[in-house]
Amino acid sequence: MSGQGRQEVYVDGLHEPISHYTHGVVCGNLVFVSGCVAADSHGDLIGGDDPAAQTRQVLENLAAILSAAGTSLASVLKVTVYLTDIDDRPKINPVRQEFFGDVRPASTLIEVSRLALPGAKVEIDVVACIP
């Protein structure tokens, strides 16, 4: 899916974007993935009150979008994590390590008062390259 022009990435089976955006955008060999929360295909929250379980679903959603764009979590360059409670960081780190393995992307962590999906504790967006 790489190329010089701008291409929108939409993944069947993921929840519909709740506003005017797409799951991701490819431009050249870069993929910009919109912020993902722990939503299933119906837009329902997965993981309950558990930030680690929510993070697992978020990373599965991100992996699906990256795959549709022709890349994977192994090619992520930058991660931005939004938490509603900064003290949840130690709870989500093992899940991040499980999904990223030895890959250590640049990362930013931000605490926010709330997220668009009620009950969501974590949202993550990424920038990746297409090898």
C-alpha cells in the first residue's frame, strides 16, 4: 500500500470512526494511525475497568490497522499513549512489551481527564514506516 500519494486506511471489522476520520493514513512510506481505544467491532468497550486488558485490545486494533497498511508493530517509530490515570503506566507496560518485543519506539505518555469512549482508560496512536 505504500506509494507517493495519500491513501486512507479503513479496516473492516474494526469499530466505525466516531467522527470525521479514518483508521489510518499512508503517505509515502509512513503510516499515521488514529488514536485507538479498546473498542470491539460494535464500538463497545473491551477490558472493563482493567487498563492492561484495555491496552491489549488497543494494541490488537492497532496491529490490524498497521497490517491493512502493509506494515506491523515491528515498524512503529512513534507511540503516543493517553491515560486517564498516569498511575496505570506500570500496569500497561508489560502489555506494551509483549506486543512490541525488542522494538523500542519513541514514546510520549500523556494523562487526560477522559477519552471519547465512556469508560476508556487508554488510547494509543502510532506512526510507523512501511519497510
